[in-house]
Amino acid sequence: MHDPGLQPERTSLAWTRTALAVLLNALVVLRGAWVDGSAVLLATGGMLALAACALYGYGVYRGRVLLACEGQVPHPSGLAWVAALVLLACATGATGVAWHQLH
């Protein structure tokens, strides 16, 4: 019998904590959009909320795969999609900051 140890659980918890941190940032940005009435901030908050959902989903998936792998490393293809979504949210935020500075 194979004992995977606590590594899959730690991995899943790390992804969950990261998703929670991104979600809290999304809520702060969405509050700023509500107060300021900025469409760019609204888009940034929405992208961050989507990124938080993607991070959480990938963390759950990765934890299950690691538990079932018995020592094999799963293919990280989902990580590329999560990273692309987070980068898009960052680019949207940077655009919002630049737009706010110009106006």
C-alpha cells in the first residue's frame, strides 16, 4: 500500500489559501469600482474573481490527482490557464491605474 503522506493535502490547502487571497483582492477592487463608478475597476474585479475561482478549482483538481498518482507528477497544463487568467487580471488592473492617472 502506498502512503502519499501529507503533500497532496498541503498542496490543496496552499491553492485554497491563494484563491482566498485573490478573492479578497477582487472584493476590494469591486468595492472601489462601486464607489468610483469605474468600468475598468469593475472589469479588473471581475477578472480577479474569475481567477480566484480558477485557482480554487485547479487546487482541488491537483490535490485529487496527486492523491491518485502514487508518486507520479501530474501534467501541469491547467496551471498555464490559471497563470494566463491571473496575468490578464494584472494587465487589466495596470491599465485601470494608468487610465485613472491620465483622467
